[in-house]
Amino acid sequence: MALMEWEEGFSVGIAIIDRQHKEIIGLIDRLHGRLKIGDSDAQIEGLLKDLIELSEIHFKTEEDLFAKFKYPLILEHSVEHMRFKMIAVKFHQDFIDKKIGAPLQILDFLTVWLKDHILGKDRAYAAFLSEKIKGEAS
């Protein structure tokens, strides 16, 4: 059973953002599966690195759109991104250092943060950016 799956309720209506969110959710689910079967530390560490890199690409995509269309809450949203990166990097290091419970803490953090972020913070910009993007396409 999947830990986290894409639901249409996660959609912000912006194709590139939705695609990246789907990729991040898929990666979280793969990480969960690898942890469940007791995969090698190297494999799990690789997935953690991939997740951090994919998140950074995603955050840059969002922040580039915010800057381009002058989203008024860019600073607040960017601070959330920085917070995520700091915590994700710490959990990655905790995993490398073999701290007990780190893998479960990582999964808990990722699923809760991502759901809250998409359904809260990302929803806040969805209408604003969608309108700007549609206006640009016409």
C-alpha cells in the first residue's frame, strides 16, 4: 500500500507544478517502499538525495514564476522552501549518521509537510498564477 499517492485535490491547476508535485509524491512513495523492504543504505541515501534535488528544482520553478508574475507572498513562500531544505538536509545527515528513527521521522515529515504545503501555501498562489499564465498565453 502506498504511503502517499497523488490525488486530484492536490492539483494547483498549473501543469508544470502539478507534474513536479506528482514526481515528489512518487519519490516519497518509492522511499517508503525501499524502507519497508529494508533496502540498502546506499539505495535509500540515493533516494533522499534525489528527493532533495527534485525539491530544489521544484522550488526554483515556483520562485521563478513568483518573480516573473510578481506574486505578493514570494518572501513568505520562499522562507517555507528554505525551512524545508534545512530540515530535509538534516534528516539526510541523520540517516547517514544512522540515528535511530531517522527514516520514520523523514517519512513523517515529508508526508505531513508536503500535504500541508500543497493544500495550504500552494493553494494560496494557484488562482493568482493561473490567471497570470492564462493572460500571458492569450
